[in-house]
Amino acid sequence: MTITTIPLQEFAKNADAAAKAADKGPVFITRQGRAVQVLLNIADYQRLIREHRNMAELLAIPEMAAGTDFEPVRSSETVNPADFS
């Protein structure tokens, strides 16, 4: 599998080349250096939706998580445990 990364401006100018690259693997489309879209061929897309049920499972695939920036925000609020009695 080949992973391709192209800037949005290049994708807009040459979508045909991006579509051909998607036949070899996912194409990450970037804006200001950050991945904003992923282009997949239909066979890869169908395989993903058939094999995986949720976003957490998809992000567990290294190829799908590549280039994905995710920094959870830590809450400053104190959380008290639930009292079920």
C-alpha cells in the first residue's frame, strides 16, 4: 500500500492524478500542511466499512491514523465519582 499526500491546491489542479494514486493506497489531502481529507478507491472504502464499525477502530489502523493530529483537551473541572447507593 502506498500512502500519498498532496496539498489541496495541487489536488484541485490535478484530481485525475490523485484518483490514480488512490488506486495504490489512500491519498491524504492537506491544507496548510495538515490532513483535511482522504481519497480512497471504492474497493478500499467498501472494505473499511465492511471490516470496521466505528471511528476508534479506523484510527487504530496505522495507515488511517497517519497524519492525524489529535490532542484531547484536559478538563480543569473536578469530576466526582457517581454514587449509586
